[in-house]
Amino acid sequence: VVRAAARRLGMVAKPKTDRWHKQPTAMLGGVAIWAAVVISYVAFTPQTPIGWRIIIASTFLFFVGLVDDLIHTKPYQKLIGQIMGAAFIIYYGLSLPWTNSLPLNMALTIFWLIGITNALNLLDNMDGLAAGISVIASCFLGLSFLHTGQQTEALMVLTFAGALLGFLIYNSNPASIFMGDCGSLFVGFFLASTALVNVSGGRSRSFLPVLAVPILVLFIPIFDTTFVTVLRKISGRAASQGGRDHTSHRLVALGMSERHAVWMLYGFAALSGLLALLVQRMKLDVSLAAIAGFTILLTLVGVYLAGVKVYDQAEEMSLRDKSPFSFLIDFSYKRRIFEVLLDVVLIILCYWSAYAIQFGALSESAAWKLFLRTLPVLVFVKMATFLVMGVYRGLWRYTSIDDLIVFVKAVVLSSIASVLVVLFAFRFEGFSRTVFLLDGLLMFMFLAGSRLAFRLFRQLLPATDGRDGTRVLIYGAGDGGELLLREILNNRDLKYSPVGFLDDDPAKSGKVIHGLKVLAANGDLTAVCKQYEVDELLISSSRMSEDRVQEIVLRCNEEEITVRRMRITIEELRPN
């Protein structure tokens, strides 16, 4: 009904250069979401004063967004509306109990409400993304309410999730309706306000769940907004300006389909929601370790996605020259400071994991005291050893067996040095040799894993899509062919999509190189090219006789298949 009404009223989002959709799409889906939530709350949910305050404030934000959809208000006018809604919520007693200072808690709550509301607004950049993430967040908030004994609030938020799920049917790729600002502001403010009820009510709780649960439940909107804001500031773009540089857009630029990119972010949202539930049940040190591990994973993903090109190179260079933060570009590219900070976290995580494996959860135990007492020593010794052994000289993109050997040497030497320091400083009283052995093994695994992460991402998120680009078959499955394949995979400007190898050696037939099958070249060449829908044949070997090359060219020309040959030449340059 809303979709048909939006089309009749001309409320249709038309494709733009800074927007992702390619077809005119009806807006005002937020009207349907708002109506479904309000009607469901009145009809099916036990009503409470807190529930009505959240509904009223969120409804006010719905109308703020609706006005923007209709007449396109200015950003500062929407911000004023968001502040008014946040003031209403705080006036009736909902706030983040993160500090002992009431004014500071009020300021943090305003920042939280406005930040999450705008984060959902920015996340609404691909079919089904914002609605799906909101459904997942709502479900985990509902489970968190049940855990804290707040059944009425759980029913309210699960009813909200049901309304969103109904809208998601029409908003999934390919979307026939968008929620618009009225929907994204309503959904974002409702989730942010409901999270305040979760941290304020329920049974007695420790500080970490109160701090971490709302952030983890809504971690994907927070991550995407932070990611986009930082990169836009560095590149000289306005943070509030629309664009095609969100996390989802960069995943698609790597070769994923829109649907797969959205589902991958759904997976991260579910993982962060599950972690939020576990934090409520686990001991302090286990919770901190789990949060640290999840943060490291998303940080590595963020650093990798930051290197994906989503804009024209000339445009990026022009904006960078004007950016006051342009000095950070080379700094972030080298990533040395990031590596050092990452290794500090990995050292702490590995040392804790070794203690946890040996003694179990450490909180308030004798092992916990030994861990805290010796941790600064281990960080100092290991970081110094890593520096001396050359751990920070390599490039992650080209991590090889030689680098792994360096890591082994660095970890072994740093473990021996750590044991010696603990022996002389603490006489090794109360310490376990097994802990240091486990620490060394885990340190190597984490160190090597972090350096190989980018290569792993390139395998999981290929730079080319098999449906796009020129389909090529590489003739020659030797060193030259492997070198050519690496260049094709690393250089997206070539716009090649490799489908396999051909080789004259029967012993190589059926083998696999970097995921591509080696085919026998002694059969019908044209039949193979037809079977794999090959557009071009790339000859990688320089040792092939000219007669054989001409034979291949003639047979391919009959089928209108282009033949190219890779040559590597080293030429002498002389001054003019």
C-alpha cells in the first residue's frame, strides 16, 4: 500500500552518481515500519511508561525524517530534531550509566542517541542492509532483555523486529521500496533508546556488560560510520556527504555480489550480537579477551577494505591535495604504527590465553596476579626482540616463507628472553614453564596469522568477479604461468578473469594452481576454449617454439579468440 502510494505521489528515489541503486525506487517505507510498530505495540504488547516514552520520542524522529523526505531539510535542522528527541528521553530518566557523573552520563547519552540514529541512516546504503542489521540487533537486544529478566521490554523489541522483518521482504535485493529518512531515523532512534533500557534495568550487573553490550549489539552501524567518517576526512570529503565508499560498497568492489556483501555484514552483526550475550555470562578476563579478538578481526578487515579503490584516481588525488589530513595518507599506508599497536595487543592476548589454557579463567585468582605482574615485562622484552629481529621490515601483502622463518626466530628468541627475565627478576616462583611454551606457540600463530590475513582476504574476497572482465586461459602451467596469474589477480586494471591453465606436460593435467585447474593442451584446443567460454589465450612461456605459437594462433583465430604473449624484458637505459 505504501509503495503504491509513494509511486502515485512521486516519492521515488532516482539513481544518482553518489547513490548505489540503479533503478527508480519507491520511498517512504518508513511509514509502513512506523505504522506496524505502533499498531503492534498498542495491540499486542503490555504497555509501560518507558515503552510509551520510547514510542513517542521515536515517532517524533519519524516525523523529522518524513519532513526531510518530503522537502529535503538541512542537516542542522535534522540534528536539532535529534537533540530534541534525545532531551525527551533523558528527561524521563533513561541514560547510559557509564560514569559516576550525572552530567557526563547525560552528555554521553545524547551522543549515543544521535550517533546511533545517524549510523543507521548512513548504513541504509544497499538493499536490505540497514533493515536486516536492525532485525539482528533487535533480536539480540530481546535475548539480552530476557537474560536480565525484562520480559515486557523483550516482547516490545521483538515485536519491533517482526515489523522490520516484514519490510525486509520488500527491501531485499532487488528492493522495490526504500525506508527513507523517516524509516532510518525512526529505526535508529528506537534501537538506541531501547538499548538504554537494557543497560539501565534488569538485575545487578557488572560494569563491563553495561559498557559493552549496547556497543556490541549495534557494532556494525558503529563500525561502518566510524570507518567511512575517518576515510572521508582523510580524503577530503564531507562526512555527511553521500557516497559509494561504505563497507558494503567496498566488498562489492572486491568482486562480491550485493547480496553476498549484505549477508557477510549480517554475519558480522550476528557474531557481535552473540558476543554481547556471552559478555553477560563470562568472567571479566574472558570477556575482555573475546572482545579484543573480535576487535582485531574487524580492524584487519577495515584496514584491508580501506585500500580498495572506489573512486576515480584523479578525483581522489585532487581531493587529497585539499584535505587538511592528507599527511595521514602515507602514514596509514606504511601501517608501521598499526603493526606495533596490533602486536602489543597480540602479546597480551597470547599471554592471557596461555594462562587461561593452563589455569582456567584468571579473574581474582593467584594466577591473575602473576599475569598482571609480569605482563609489562613480557611486552617490553617481546617488542624489543621483534624490532631487533626485523619483524617490522616486511610488507604484509608479500608475506612469504622467509618472513615466517623470521617470525619463528623472533618468537623463539623473545620467549627465551622472557623466561630469563622472569627467572632473574621473580626467581620463577609460582610460574609454570607450560605457560611460556603455550605463549610461544600462540604468539607465532597470531603473529603469522595477522601478517597472512591480507593474503587470506584476497583468497576469500577475490579482486575479480568470474562474470565480469575478459575470460582468459593461461597457456603454460610453470613459473611463468604462475607469475602471470599473480599479476592478473593483483592488477585489476587488466580486467582479466582467469578460468584455468593449459600445458603440454601430461603430468600437470588435472593439477590445481591457486585454485585454477590445469588442462591438457594436447587435445582439441578450440573445444577447450568453447567449453570454458574463453575470450583470450595468454601464452606465459618464452621457451615455446615459433612453430607451436603460430599453430596456436591459427587455431584460435578460427574461433575469433585473441592470443597474447607475456614477455619480461630488461632493457638498458642511457642518458639522452
